[in-house]
Amino acid sequence: MNRQTSESLFAKAQTVIPGGVNSPVRAFKSVGCNPIFIKQAAGSRITDVDGNEYIDYVGSWGPMILGHCHPKVVEAIQQTAASGASFGAPTARETELAEMVCAAFPNIEKIRMVSSGTEATMSAIRLARGYTGRDKILKFDGCYHGHADSLLVKAGSGLATFGVPTSPGVPADFAKYTLTATYNDLEDVRKVVAANQGELACIIIEPIAGNMGCVPPVAGFLEGLRELCTAEGIVLIIDEVMTGFRVAYGGAQERFNVRGDLVTLGKIIGGGLPVGAFGGKKEIMDALSPEGGVYQAGTLSGNPLAMSAGIATLKLLQEEGFYQQIEEKSAYLEKGLLEVTGNSPIATCWQRVGGMFCNFFCAGPVNSFADAQKSDTEAFGRYFRSMLDQGINLAPSQFETGFMSVAHSQEDLDRTIEAAAKAFAAL
């Protein structure tokens, strides 16, 4: 494929933007090529500035569960924009979307809108600390909850891609309050909690880890965390920024029937526009200013464009059979790719929950970050480049998740399976 214009734009971007990108994984460094610059998108396809079209399984890293540019979402944004893009004041749309989210998540009694997933998790942790009067938090190796200082300790996502366990610029005094445990290892969590008795404000977890690939919880893990947090007075924060409205209308908590005290959301609830939210039990949420003393604010929180896009999206997700379609499309792709990889001498492990999936280039199962790190990232890079050259856009990192949309057609899925067969044959 000719990508001359993308190459030119990337060279230009590097002169004014660090690394030429506004989020590190977009630089394609771990897959051995330069990024493509996107001009437009529709349905399951994106088109780059050179006119090359790709079947897209990134979906803006998860929000595009309807596909790109769904007419009803576009219409909602356009109608709202005509009356103003931002007011810095309350609108009825904020309450409407809040009511829809609370109806989908029974454990969310009150919710506050913010502008990003990072802002949501950062604020939820501050709230948990203020509510409990404790300082320490516990997260899991390889789980990424945004780039707030206290969360850049053994994080996944771009940090896993570049092999950086933490980030310069994070003071040791901040990091010392962040404890880590092994994902899917309940005994390890119990040991950490016991060693810090009465000091943990919260445990924060991705209910399906999506920033070290796609790693589901093993049986009993989430249930064990819930029991432990209840017994120890620890706030359980379930980070559904990625999984919320993705693996079920009520997110991973509906799918696994485990409820957090606080929940963070993003991506799908903004219909592709910048958004985040955190909510939970009334008694905890009422500790937020102006009701309580825990401060949190944001000029663009509850932005009317994002609220309108989110409302339109959630209404469409409620249509009968929506999640069944996502499941059937994902299962079809899974079956086809398993047949392809089953004939390959290269060790791979396919993992999927609903419309989230990942093909690890290692023997499975992958249950933790340590397991994921056994992947052959060089082989993944060659696979990625082959798929891209065949018009298939995958996440440019072994440690990211792929996403299915309702817009993906049978032709899209068959073409993807055929491309994978060629890519593995070349490997």
C-alpha cells in the first residue's frame, strides 16, 4: 500500500508534537512501522489520507460499538452543536444520561460526569481516600487506569508496549501509596491486604483486563475481591471504562454478577466524544463537593455534545438483539481465527469476552501480566504489518484489545480470516 502522505504527515507532526502523536501507542513503535493518518470513517471501515481503506477493529479504542458515524449519533451531535458546544453550566442532558447509566448499573445510585477515563479513575480514588480516611490503594500488575501519578505503577497499555514499569516524573512519595498484586491471584491480594491492615482505601480493578491484551477473570476472583473488600471496609472500584456497555448493557458487573462500591466509565457513554464518569453508592458519592468535602471539578464535565452522543448511543444499544449480534459476530471471527492459528507452528492463544478479544503470540492461557509478557512481540509486529497491508486495522500493540462493532459485516469477518491465514503463512 502507498502511504506516502501518512509518512509525510508523521514527519511534520514530529516537529511540533512529542513523538508525532498525542497518545504513545499511536506511534506504532512496537510494531515496527510508522502510523497511518486517518481521514474519515464510516461503519466498520476507516480510510487513511492516502485513500487506503481498512476494516477497523480498534474502534477508537472501544467506543465505536455501533461502528463509525452512526447516522443517529451524528444527528444528535449536529442538533446539539447548533445550540451551543459548551456552557460550563447544567443542562437537562446531563441528568438524562445519568439516569440511563444508573438504570443500567443498579449499584450506581449517583454519578458524576467528567471528560476522560483518567479523570474518572483519578477522581474515584480521591473520593475513596476521602471517604475512608485512608491513603493506600491497591491495583493489579498490567492493569491501566489512566495516567494519573498514583496509577502509573506496573501499568499496562502503552507502558507495557514500551516495556516501562512506571514513569519518570512520578514522585516516590506518591508511588509508595500504590500497592500492586497479581491479577487473578486472590491469595496474593489477601497477603497484601493483611500486610497493610486498616490502611487500604480502595482496590481498583479492570473486571476484564484490557490493557495487557484481553484477560478475563478466573472463576471466583472477582467474587473473592468483593468479599474481601466488604470484610475489610475497603472501597472496591470496578473500572468499566472499557467494559461498560461493551460486554453487556450493564457491563462486566452484569456479566459476572459482582458489584463495585464505585464504578468508573467512559468510551461508549460518550458515543465517541471525550467523556468519563464515576459513580456508586449514595453514601460515598455524597462525600463529593458541594455535598461533602472531597473536591472535584471540570469546565467541560457534562459537555452537551458528549451527553447527546451518549444518550443516542445508549438508546441504540437497548434495541432487541443488539448484544446477541455482537456475540455472534465475535464468535464467528474467533472460530475462523482459531482454525487459522491451529495450523500454525507459532504458539498463539486467542482470548475473548463478548466483543473484546486478543490473539496472544504465546502459549496460553494468559491469566496475568506475567503470562502476557511471554508473548513474542516481534512475531506480533510482523503479523500486524501483514494485516495492515491487507487492509485490516488491528491495535498496534500485543498488549491491547480488539473490538467488534455491530457494523462489521459477514464480508468483513471473512476477509479478516483470509488475511490472517496469509499473514500466518508468511510468518
